[in-house]
Amino acid sequence: MSDVELLARLIQCEAGGEGETGMRAVATVVVNRLRTVYGEYGRYGSLRDVITAPYQFECYLNALSGDPQNIYNMNPQEIHYMIAREALEGQKLALVSEALWFFNPFSPDCPPNFPSAVGAWPVRIGKHCFYVPTEAYYYT
């Protein structure tokens, strides 16, 4: 599976119901992790490494557990491929241009830090809270 298809599947699975802005935000986070040269994500060498890293994306973890809502059961449409291609070409959603994490808190509030003090909350898009790295992330 190509990088574009893998990212398109992840975008659809993780943010398919979040509209174009939500899908672009998720794509930005994934590609930010790929392009990061410091901290934990600086050790990943490929998009596949980023997406399949342990405990990172629900839609990949679901594939391992047999849950049908997973990246391999997605049927991406042209919008998902377009967003994937643009993200891999360097286009970022400005609202989350430096974000490395996102998650759905299943509540109206976003915690100020995630996953601990390594990420700080700047914005919520749809149901997802997005987080940018703090200085503590550089030491992960």
C-alpha cells in the first residue's frame, strides 16, 4: 500500500466525520510526526513507522484487535486522497501547524496537557483536541 493510500485510509478512519478541516488537521499531525527530527517521533523513518507505532492511532490499533473500524476496512474517496497528497507535499492546516497529537476526549473540554506535560492544548476542531509539543517533548 502506498503512503498516499495509507494516509488517506487513516484520515478517513480517524476524522472522516469531522469535515474537511478536521481531516486536514489529522493529516497535518501525522505528517508533522513524519517530519519531526527530535524527540520520540524523530526516531521514525517512514510514514508506515509513524502510523503503526504502538499506541498511537486508534484506527491502526483497531486493526490489531479485530475491530471493524480500522484503516484496512476503509474505502477512501477522492477527498481523502487529495488531503493525503497535499499533506505529504507539505501543506499544513494553520490551526494545527505544529501539533503532534490529537484525541477525542468524549467531553466538551480539552485537558490542558496531553499526553502529559509534553503537549499543550491550543485548539479543538470538531470532536478532537490538538496539542503542540512543549519543551519537555524534546527529551522524550
